[in-house]
Amino acid sequence: METNVTIIENEGDLLAAEELVSSLMDSDNPVDRARLRAQAGILQAYEAQKWPVREASVAEIIQYIM
């Protein structure tokens, strides 16, 4: 099986990758499903690197709850 995915290096690539994932979501074609999994993994890795999740402090949690 051979397929194409978008490598994300900038905001334009990010938008293209998000559009590709969106367009593949409803497909039942096995090739499209494999492409969706691959592109979603690339997208997830890019977002984790670009916007890492930090842990909230106890004070921030208490403030949020209040």
C-alpha cells in the first residue's frame, strides 16, 4: 500500500493536515483509513511538540475550582 501524508513544518502545513484529516474521517476505504491514522499521528506529534501540556500547580487547581 502506498499513500501520501502531509509533513507539518509550519502553519500552512498544519492547516493542510487538519483539512486532510477532516476529509478522511467519513471514508470506509481501508487505504483512506490507514492514511487517516498516519496523518493523525503526525498531527498529534506536531501539536504535542508545538504546544506541550504543562501540569497545573495546586494553587491553580484550587483557584479554578473556586
